[in-house]
Amino acid sequence: METIFTKIINREIPAHIVYEDELVLAFLDISPVNHGHTLIIPKEPFVNIFDADPEIFAHMHKVGQKIANALKATGLADGVNLVTNNGEAAGQEVFHSHLHVIPRHSGDKAFQKPTHVTVTPEDLVRTKTALTAAL
């Protein structure tokens, strides 16, 4: 699976790498929500959460925590969002899994408050039943 992220891993195109270990690579997003917006990608590609190696996916989040703490320590963030878009319907554009570490500041208006669906107690029971059966 060849993507722009594979080319970054292979050093075929430049990136501003901020962290690297044997499993992941983290670099600054070239179209950031705020300064310091970082992407964490697995070196062994998988598309998204649906086919992810659970250990590597968990490691991506450990590194995300490390980067979030660095963003806060440097004054680049007051808070962060960790975002992974999984599938086209969820807004995934590059089909090589990646975790966004998005620095946030009060009043930055980076994300709009989501709308919510109305649920009944019966809806909750049906959903719980379906999920527990699948798990």
C-alpha cells in the first residue's frame, strides 16, 4: 500500500519529523488546525482501526500522549484533541492509519460542537444488545 505517508517513512519526500521509534513516525501536519498539529503514523501500514494491530494502535496513543505533553510544556497548547478518522464516512482521506494530535487554545474555534441524535430508552437497549452480542 503506497501512500504519501509511506513516502515520508521511506524518506522519499520531506517531513518535519518530531519523533521516531521502531514502530511509529510523528511529523508536523502541513495543513495544521493549529501550530504544532502532529500526525503519528505506524511504520508498518494498516488502513485504520478496523485492521489495526492492537499493540501498534495502542503505541500510537502512547506517543500521542508524549507529544501532547510536549505541546503543553512548550506553550503550543492549552489542551489537545486526539483524532483518528476511520473510513471514508468518518472523513479519512489518507488510507494509512494516522493519529492527529491537535493543539487547542481557548476560543480557537477549531472544531464546532457536534449535533446529537435523539435516543429513546428503547434505542439504548437495542444498541446495547447489538453491541454486547458483537463483542
